Amino acid sequence: MSQMLALVILTFILFVGDFVAVRTKAWVPSIFICATLFLLGYWTFFPQNIVELAGVPPVVATMLMYLLITNMGTLLSIQELKNQWKTIVIALSGIVGIIALLFGVGTFLFGFETIVVAIPPLVGGVVSALIMSEGAKEAGLASLSVFAIVIYVMQGFAGYPLTSIMLKKEGKRLLTQYRNGQLTDEAQGKVASEIAATVATPKVELKLFKNMPAKYNTEFFKFFRLALVAYLAYQVSTLLAPIVSISPFVLCLLFGVIATSVGFLEKHPLQKANGFGFAILGLMLFIFDGLKKATPSMMLEILYPLIGTIVIGVIGMYIFSFIAGKLLKVSKEMAFAVSLTALYGFPADYIITAEVIKSLSEDEKEREMLTSRMLPPMLVGGFITVTIVSVILAGIFVGFL
């Protein structure tokens, strides 16, 4: 297959996902459709390396991940992170729910080793899945080694539609309050200030470059500053490695927040540099590349424990996030949606939230209101669960095998 044919096929799949999401008003998320089509493709005529063939090898995807996560950091202020303490508690409670119910119920159904291998990938991303897969392989558990990868690949099939449903309910509730004037003046003022910050000119945002003529703030200067902040995050994670292991991606989010607060980065620098769409394209293709490992025979072999662990985990997540939401006065829909980010993380948390907001209103101010209230907790929830907690869990659980 030629490079351009591979690219045409893959971009068409992404378009079909978007088309279905638009037609169904985000009830069927684009990621769910794309994942299904990729799976069918790998089972039929896709070359195993179709994503790399199209021009997105792992090294390119890693670069895009650094840029995108740093860019996401510019959406959050330091004050916003402080404000999201409830999100962090809810996200952690969801993980506790998964662990409690899977060890309490799942162990009797599927065995201790299966549950140990399942939990870190279920609450995390590719890193925790790879850690558990390698650990199972070294312990001589070949089928569980495959199971760790497949549960990571398939968990989103439960997470995507459930999250979309929860966010649509939450969005409709917020819109009703907003339109009826039930939101407090303070809340509306906060929304207004965030809207103003979002549309502010780079001259106001870039305090460190306030004397620089706007004509010099080119696309390449935006890319340079974004890459520099991501590089600093990487360097700090490397320097801290002997003392404490912190993912460079976690630091990218934090450094993006700090760089925006001090005026080194504007909000949405990747969008303003006209690079956001391409970055999302590359990263989405790399994520779906993981589906090539899920062959039909493999899926049949592990279908029972796969469905069972995901269902039990999601039930545990719902129960514990519901309790935490009640205690913290957060709606059960938003609390469950935040917990569900553990099943997919970034960029799916961003994409699903954006899809739902787009489907709920055509009014720009209403969309900004929904974005300011729904996107920050979804982003923070995704990073807490997938990027931080899951890797820590994998490091602990791999010792049980």
C-alpha cells in the first residue's frame, strides 16, 4: 500500500467518525466509530503498519503528544487547578471503586492474577498496559500478557458512549440554569472573565513579550515557545528520575499552566499556530494503531474476562463517584463523567467534551459557558487517573505477579 493511499483511508475513517457524531448529536462519539472501523480494517485488509506507513511513526506521535499536552495546560490557570480539588477527589474515588469491586467480586469470577493484570490498564493508558503486559510475560502468563494490551484497547468502547451520555445530561442541566438565570452572578462573572481571557489578544496574554510587535509573533515563534516549554518539562522529569519518577507528560500539563500564567505562552497556542488539527489527526491515528494487536481469535479467548472486568469496574466507579459527588455537591452525571476519563484519558476526554458542547448549542456564549464548566474537570480528571495514578498502580501491581 502506498503512503498516500494509507493516509486517504485513515483520514476518511476519521471523517466518518466525525460525520456520525454530528448526525447523532454526539450520542455516538466519533472515537467509538473510528475504533470500530480500525478494528474491522485490521481484521481484513489493513497492513499492520498502516499508521506508520501513512506518516505517523511512534516518534512523531510522541512529539505531538508533548505539544498537545502542553497546549492543554494553557487552558487551565493555576487558580483553576486549585479550584479542581473536587475533581481530583472524585477521580481518585472512581479508581478506588474499580479496585474495591474488582478485588471484591472479580477475583472470585476470574482469578487473582487476571484482576491484578486488568486494573492498571483499566484505569490508565498505554504505559501501564505495557508495564503489566511485560510483567505477565516475564511471569510466564502469555494470555494475560495479551489481555493487558487488549483491555487497554477495548476499555474505551465502554467509556466513550457512557461519557457522552453523562456530559449531554450535565450540559442540558447547565444550559437550563443558564437560560433561566439560575446561575449565580459570581458564576456568570467567572464565565465572562474566562470568555474575555480566551478571546484576548496575544499582546495582552504574552506579558513577557508585551513590547514585541505582533507581526513577529509568527506561527513558528508559537511552535518554538510551545516546544521549549515541553522540552523543559521533559528535562525536569529526567533530572528528578533518580529521586522520584514523574511522567514528562504530567509536567507538560503543569508547565503549560505556569508558562501561560507568567505570560510566556498565550492560550491555545497550537490553535493560533494553525497546528492543532494536524496534531490531533496524528495522535488519533497513533492511538488507533494499538488496535492491530486485537486479533479475532485473541478477542474470543479473552472475551469473558474482558467484558466482565470492564462491567464490574465501571459499576464500582459509578458507585464510588456517586458517593463522592454527593458529599462534594457535584452532580452525579459530572462526577461519573470525570471518573470515566480513567477509561481513555487525553485526547479522548477533550474530543468527547468538545463534541457534546458543540451539539448542545449554536450560541457562542453558551458554548463558552459549557466549556468553562465541563472541560477543566474532564482534563484534570483524565490526567490524574490515566497519567499519574495508573502508572503508580502498575508499578505496585506488577510485583504481585
